[in-house]
Amino acid sequence: MKTTSSCLTIIIFKIITIISSLQTFVNSLGSASTAAIIYKTSTVCGIIAGESIQRIQCYQNGSTIPVLPNASFQAISGGQNYFCGLRSGGFSLHCWDTNDLTNFSFQPKRLHFRKAVQLTDVSVGGDQVCAREVNSGVVKCWRGTKVKDKGQLFSFSSPGEDLKFSTITSGRGFTCGILRSNSEVFCWGDSGIADEIQRGFKNLSMVSLVAGESHACGLSRNGALVCKGSNDSGQLNVPFSSAFEFSGGLALGANFTCAIRQRSGLVACWGGTNRFEFDSDVIQDVSFESIVAGLDFVCGLTTRNLSMICWGPGWSNKPHLERGLPLPLGQVLPGPCVESSCIARGVYPNSESLCVGSGNVCNPCQIELPLAVPLPPLKRPPSPDLQPTSPKKDEKKISLASVVVGSAGCFAGICTVGYCFWAGFLHKRINSVQPSSANTSSDSNVDSASMANDGSNLPPLRSFSTRQQSSRTFGRQRSGSSSFSVKADNFTLSELAAATNNFSPENKVGIGSFGTVYKGKLMDGREVAVKREESCPKTNKLREKESAFDSELALLSRVHHKHLVGLVGFCQEKDERLLVYEYMSNGALHDHLHNKKNTEKNSSIVNSWKMRIRIALDAARGIDYLHNYAVPSIIHRDIKSSNILLDVNWTARVSDFGLSLLGSECDQEFISTKAVGTVGYIDPEYYVMNVLTAKTDIYGLGVVLLELLTGKKAVFKNEDGSGPLDVVEFAVSQILAGQLHRVLDKRVGPPELNEAEAVELLATTAIHCVNLEGKERPNITDIVANLERALAICQVCSCTDSFSTTTFSSRY
């Protein structure tokens, strides 16, 4: 399909228009959030999740303190000694003095109440409180008394009703905002600091802005993170980063800046007394939803379980709470609960349980314009039946020796698979944390598997970035579980037996990498998936199961990301080994694509191109975290549709790390290791040559993308009775021949006009992923970029198609 330059220009313009109209949910010294730090009293407050009332609760000096009134709030913001909060609906504004503890609670003082005027962006600075009127964009400020600061007297007032703002933020003695008219920064208050920041941002078009004590940072329209103001400790020295690397999640203190990396959720900090004082080992592998700063410490809301943890020099001096332990606040909301649908952004995972009947939490606005890695037009053969006959020498895929070995391995592997497939002796191992009990996949994990179509006659596809990404040597962490640095609960066997009704057959939901998976419910009400090791008399099988248990525990206890299935805890008691995971109520992607019940177009929520692209992007982001942000990096080795699970809000998460390998400190291009994986998904290069790199996961992901496109299993029986046939062989040649429409899943239907370009981009990405040679496959970063663009095309072009609350509450 061809796209004209004018159409592309319109699409990009629409994306920019939508981005500029979205409010950015940010966290800082004085910006609206669901968490706040009151820095002079070292008080941390949050809006509590999982209750019918979204009340505020605080932590101060080792104690948890309730906040009155016991009512629902949508945002809070902290200053020197006090903090303020907007009631749900935005019509009432309360403030609390954290030095005034009456009857073991913070007592409210109402600052504003007016039913006709809805407020947002509550912003507390050193001595001022400001908020923005939703409809008009006019900013109102309170506490306009004169304050002495650095030998100067200044007064604080509202900026005037002639100025309309899209967002505001406050520091000590100043407030800044982004003007609706031109997206430029305007500041007022302390003439010295305010003027310096405004001059620094002059003529820059901004989409977000966050203030610290004496500086401000934000994302420009081109995705760059820009900081202006005081730079006495290097807080303005943004480290080298690519466009759109950081999200709007910023936290600015007295002399430092922290930011959340958009794709991984990891935090980077700079400035401070020394450059390393905020680079705590507490957060090196923790993914965050948001962060908020005091003068000399930072707190963040973890993606894993929405708990608050704090770090920094100001926090380490507090003996009443060990560094790295969650604050005793319970779960904190990642965003306000809203009754309206979350148009374009989608619903945050588990919103229904977080808001308890009070609407949903929308996903944070992504301040980005996703652009795909440039892709030249696909090289089409002259006819579907003709292939190039004289490839150039520099386009040969592998050496002659590799071809010979590969051909022999391919033939032997295909014969083996064919025989096992038809004879019924293929050992099924559904390697999923919590798949549906109806999973009847023909997937089979084997030590060696058949090669897919080697594609040696296909035109070369070199359209992705050619930048090199060093590969690390990978080796399984073999230490016993007692040596792990485990960030998970240690359950007793009796607790898990009670949770699963004594591991009853009725609670059985699937089979994992080393045992059976049961649905369970803990004493605190949490639903979990419990994987229990099955007894095995054979010594080698027992060792494999112990290795899988050790691997999953070692890996999942140290990685946390919204697109990875989270580890809740473990049990190692006598000869029993069990792992406890978050329960994924919507099962495995494999079941939704290949279950026989899913035959009608509207029988499953995944039968829309937009949803399938979203699932692909979720899975790719999970793999991106493993490859590029986990330290050391991780190769999953068994990426397949039955290991991609869907939570209650249909967010895709990568699961089952029983075969995964950790990277070592020795940096090599590849290693030789025994090939493991699943028939149909295993990397041909890995199978033939025992060469393992991160590109092995890319091949498996490519097969999953082809499953999403075609609705076919990785290995399936052809309609004419011939077979078995793998989806790579089935789809790639037809896509390259310009016959994409012939392989698309008929249950979804032909893509609409606005979806066609997105579906073609998905297909192009898939066929690059399944290239025979690993070095010809794209990096996961490139894949994420292309899938982000594909999803953006669907969202921009289809104004009426959104991930509404009703859509996500549907059950398969």
C-alpha cells in the first residue's frame, strides 16, 4: 500500500495537535500529583488506592497519619510546611499544615469552594498556592503575603486573567506555566528566579513543565528534555539522551533533577552535591510510574505494586525506616480516578480495583511523537511464483558451511517435527504462568527444533537501523535461592495450600516451565497464580525443574516492569518449590488467537487491529526492558504467544522465565549453548549453530507478530490437509509478493482505511524479525518505535475508536 506525502503530513499534524491538547500528569516539588513531599517536615503523602473513597494518608517520623476530611481527592501538591489537595471534581481546595498534628491527624483548612468553577493543576510553592481553572485556563493564587528570601522582599499574586495556561508548576517563590496561545513558558513571583527561568525557555515550544526549588525542566515539542534556572550543582546538565527518551515524570529538588525513562520506567538523576548521591542501588532495577522530590530526597511510585519507596541523602539519615523499604501507606493511585472514558490513552491496568467503583485511572499522557525507523519500499518479486536467481555476493546470508549444516539441520528438524506432529508423540509443554485450561496448543518446548523457512531466496530486508548493539555473554544464575537478593514475600506451604483450596483440580489453570499452575486467593484478598513443582523421579528432569525454579526466582525478584508478569512471592519448604505470581485474569494470548470458540468476528476483544497492535507493543516493551534496562541484561529464550499473558485490563505481559539467561560481565558477541525453545518459535540460527544473542528473542517475537496478523498457530495443519506448515513459511512469501490481504486473519476483517497503513507496518516489522540471520533482524528498540507509530496511526485516524472502560471490562 502506498501513502502519499500529503496524507503523512496530515497524520503528523493531527498527532501534534492531540499531544498539545493533552494535560501532562507530572510530579515535582510543587506540581499536581497523587503523591507529595512536604520537605521541611519530611512528610510523604499519597492518595490511597483500592478503597471506595480516594482519601489522603501521610507518613511522618515513623508513623502513618490520616488526613481529614475522609473524602475523595484527585490531586495533591506539597510545599515547605504544608500541602494542598483538590477534592474529586475540582470544586474544593483544602490545605494542611504538617506541623499541626491534632488528634493524631492533619486537620483541613478550606482555601477555595465554588461549584461553578472547576480547578485543576493545584501547585504549592514555598509560600504560594496556585490552581488553574479548567475551562478558562486562568490561574488563581493564594497566600499573597510578602516573604523575605535572599535579602529581597517580594509579593506574590495571580498572573492576571488575560493569560491562559495549559499547565502550571511552582517552586520556592515562583510559579511558571505553559501558555495556551503559543506553548511558551511564562513565570511570575520572585523576579530573579522567575525571570531567569522564563528567559531560558524563551521561544521554546513546550508540552510539559516541572519546577524545583530554583529551576524548572520540561519536554519541548521535539521531545528534548530542557532545564533552565539555577545551575549551582549541575541540576540543569541533562545527560545525553535521544528525543523522547524521558517521560513527563520528573522530580526536581533543591539542587538535583530526576527523570523517568519512558520505555523502561527506570529513573536517572543528575546534580546534587556529588554526581552519584541520588544513583541509589535501591532503584537501579525498579520501574516507576511517577516520582516526587523533597529538597534532598526522592520518593517514587513503583510499577510493580504501586508502593512508595524513598531514597537520597536526606532519606538515608532517617533511622526509623530502612532505605528501600516501602512506606506503610499501602497502594497509592498512579493517577486520579475519573468517570469519563480514557480517550486515546487507554485505561491503566487494574483500574477497576484501584478506583473501586469510582471510575478509572487513565494511562499517563505520552509526550511523544512516535516515528518509525525509516523503512524503504518492500522489494517485490516480479511475480508470486518467481524469485531472484542471481543474488549479489555481498547479499549472501551465511557461509557455505553454515548453509550445509543449516540445510541438514532444517531437513532433520522438519522431518522430526512432522513425524511427531502426526504421530502424536510431540511432548506438549505449555510454558505459561497462567494460561487458560483450554489451551490445546501444539507448541512444544524442545532442546532442538526445526528451522523455519530460511528465506534464502527472499529479497534482503535492510530497512531497520544498522547501529550495532553489543551482546553480552549469557549464563544461568545457578546459585541457590537462599543467595538471591529476593524482593518478594516468603510464603509457607500451608498458606499457599489454603489459597488454592489444597491445590484442588478445580483451581488448576495450566502448566508452567517446571510445574502446574493454580489460581489462588491470599488471606489479604489478592488473586494470584501459584506454580507448584511436580515431583519427578528422573534425576535429570529434577535438575531441570530446580534450574527453572532458580532461574525464575533469580530473575523475577529483581526485575519490575508493567509489561512483565510480577513475582509476588515464593515458597521453598522441604522438597516443595512454589512461585507466586500476579494473576492474569484474561489468560494467554495463544488462547484468544487459537481457541476454537473464537470463530466469530466479535467473539473476542482481541479481534480488532488496534488491539492486536497494542498487544504487540506491550510485549515488545517488556522485551525491551529485559534487553536494554535490566542489569545484567536478560535473554528470555522462549518468546511465544502462550507466554504473553493479558491482565484484567488486557495489558500484555511477558511471562515464564524458566529458560531465561542472565548476562555476565564478559562482553562477547555470542556464545555457544545448548539450544532450547519451542517448535515454530525457535531461532533457526540458534538451532543450527548454537549461537545465542538477544536476536533470538526477536525471532520469537516476529513469529508472535505473524500470529497476530494471520490468526495461525506457529505450526499448523494446512487447510488442504498438507502439513505441518509454519506461519513464517506461510506468511512471509505472500507479504513480500504484495498479497498481505490474503494472509490476514478473517475474524478481524479487512483493515479500515485508517488502519491499513498501521497493519502494513506491523507486517513489515514482523518479516524483518524473522530474517534467517540474527544480525539482519532489528533491535528491540527499533521494533518498539515502529509499533508505537502503528498504534499512533490507529489512534489519530480513528477519533471514535478508543480503549473505553466498557471495552476493557469485557471478558473473553
